[in-house]
Amino acid sequence: MITVPAEVTADTLVGTVRRLVECESPSADRAAVARSAAAVAAIGGEILDRDPEWIVVDGVTHLRWRFGAETRVVVLAHHDTVWPLGTLGRIPFAVHDGILSGPGCFDMKAGLAMAFHAVAGLADRDGVTILVTGDEEIGSPRSRELIEDTARGARAVLVLEASADGGCLKLERKGVSLYELVVDGLAAHAGLEPERGVNATVELAHKVLAVASLADPAIGTSVTPTVAGSGSTTNTVPARASLWVDVRARTAGEQERVDAALRALEPVTPGAVLEVRGGINRPPLEATASASLFLRAQANAARLGQAPLDGVAVGGASDGNFTAGIGVPTLDGLGAVGGGAHAEHEHVVVAELAPRTRLLTALIHELAADEQGDS
């Protein structure tokens, strides 16, 4: 039988979210991320009564709290946001009619606050690790290894990213790949002797169509040409062109199929040279990775007298993709209920903060128990 301490109050959670939101943390600004990490360390230290490990990788600051010698459950969050410095002056933290707003509140500083208070509510924290990274919004280039190393061998990873619409948990996430195709041609005067040039724009046009044809919407694979550029002046045959490509896929097999097809592309314009840069960034979080944890979450919600939980598949990726990719059961979307991630109407439903935190405490308790049968 699970015993969960009385839930933290909504007012306490709102106060913690406010402190986190009011320290701006745009991912690309390492000094801002370092300042945010200091604030997160102080806030988490107060709530958990323990200071974290500071882990700085290539100038990006991450934090980790470990309780006990063995990690059985990882509570995964990030403290960086997409919002540039100064946004808080234009869109300040506010609570009005039960709706909390402010830059980064939904994605994902409310989830971070919930993580701290959920773990603080445990009678026994042994086996629990909280990892808070500082570069999730830009693809986690300097935290991926840390995330995977922290999660490897754990029973479960619980990701405090915001919920999907209506409070749904995120049971599947597509894998993400990012490529840049670079075409080198040969410059020539466009009026005097265009035939002496090798037109990189023409070759790029062929590649745009070839890339787009690799998509398979029927099974959820998107291959999207995005940013393109070529040429230097209006009267010169362009000598260089480039194309960025965003790939999303539900399975690792589909990611690999598209990756192989892109790397197999050959120029069709005589004299052109093609280079394919980039590759697979995040593996998919497939349904098999979350299924057993979702059943546990549903059972705990019912035990706590909460509304039934639903789950959905989403296209966006998170750090949970990495942990699922190494074979660790992973459940995502356990954070705030609200909406507007990355948009100015970003918001959190205050009434959902305490119940969702109570659910998280119960789920962590059950998963971290020394003997799962005792839960």
C-alpha cells in the first residue's frame, strides 16, 4: 500500500514557479543559463534540503540531485527556455483567474517546480535522482551523454515536460533528425558566359524535390525542406547553395531509412559536388517504452481519486527520447497542464498543479521502492 504525505499546496507551487520564471534562461546564452542554474540550485536546495552536483559541459550548466547509492528512478527536467533576455519585462509573471502565465512557465518551469516538491514529499527518497539540464531547447548537444549515463540501468525515467492538450501524458514522441545539404558549384558571369558555370541553385532545386519525396505521411514520417539559400549577386551563376532538412519519424527504422537515403543522394548537375551534414539527433520514444509506466500512472491516479488519465502520441521531441532510446522505460508529459508552449500565450492551470504533483509523488514512491512487490 502506498502512503503519500499530504500534497503540497497550490500557493506553494505557484511561489516556486514564480521564482523559477523570474530568472530568465535562454538556451543560447550560457551566462544566463549559469545564473538560472544558480537560482535552480538554491530553490531546489531549499526544498530538498540538499545541494546538487554542478555539472558544467562545454560551458553549459546542469544540476543533479542523487539520493542513495543506486538510481532506480530518474526525474528528468530542464531549466532553459526559448525566450530571450528581456521577455520578462514585456510578459511578466502573473496569475489571473486561476491561470498562471510568464515566459517558460509551461515549458517547463512549472514541471521543474513540481519535480522538486514531489520528491520532497517522499518519506524515503532512496533510489531517486533528479537531473535538470540546461540545453534541452536546442537539442541537448551538451547534456545527451549525461542524460544517458544518469538513466542507464534505472527502472524508469519520468519526464516533467508539460502535458499534452487536456492534461494527456505523452506516450510516444517522434525521433528527430536534422541535416544540412551543401552544394558546391562554379561561379561564372550570368550574362557573358553562364555556360562556364555550375549552377548550385539548379542542383539545389533537384535536391529539394528529392528530399521531400522521402516522406511517408501514412506512417508518420515527415521530411521537410526548411531553410534554403544560394548565390551571392544577381548577375553571377551561384557557386554555393545550402538546404536544411527537418526529419521526424515514429520508429528508429524509419529514421535510419531516411538517413541512408539522404546520404545516398548524388548530384544530377554535371560538375556539382554535394555534401550531406548532420544526422539523427533524438531517437523516437516509442509506445513500448511508456506502456507499463502509463498503466502505473493510471492506477495511481485512480487510487488518489483523480480523473482518469489519457495519453497521446506527439511530434515534438524531448530528453525522454534519449532515455527511451537506450532502453529505459520512459513516461513523458507529467508536468504542468496548460498550453501555449513557445508562444506568448503560454500558461499553466493552477488548479492542476497540486494534484499532478501528488500523482508524481505516488508514482515515484512506487517505482523507487526497494522491492516493487511491496508497492
